[in-house]
Amino acid sequence: MWIEKLSDGVVELDTPIGPRYVQPNLVQRAYLIWTFRNFFSLPHQVLRPWERRLIDRLWSENNFVSMPAVGAHDIPVIGRIEWRVPAQAEVVPIRKPMSGAKPAAAGQSREAASA
């Protein structure tokens, strides 16, 4: 199976509009087979910097291929890159103490000092 991936494998890029497939060259396929040796799908954020640059370069070259219809000869998929949109951090307002309330510990220390 890895010989088929090395000879004509593609990488699946998970995008908001659906999966896209890019065809890397032979050396790039060898690197990507090693990257995906234990996983079929990886988030973009966990890739090493050189792997991210490789995927970004493949994306920017627009060297996309179309997958054949169901039942036709399937092109082997080396792996899948998940493009997760980072969730926006929720801004939580700082809680302020109530203006009329006094801490309970302060009241007890005064009573102990006066007794």
C-alpha cells in the first residue's frame, strides 16, 4: 500500500468548503508518508514548521486534483490535514466585589482586638 502512496498518492486538505486533494511530487510524498506513518489525519497546528511550510506551499500552488467517482480506480490518500479555525477566546469580565459588602474576616479581627 505504501508503494502505491509513494508512486501516485495525494494529500487531502480539509477545508470549510469540503475536502480538496493535492498531488505532491515524489520527494514531498516520501516526507508526507513518513509524517502520516502513525496517523491518517492530523491538525495543521501539530505539524512541524517545515511540514506546515510544505502544506502551505502545496496549497498556494493550486495543484489540486479531482478524485474519481465511486467505483472507479481510487487514488491512494497519504493523509488528511485538518484546517481547524481557532476558536475565539471568550472574554470574561473581571468580577468586582460588591460595594456595600465587607469581608467577613475583617469584621472578626476587629471584634477579637476589642475584646
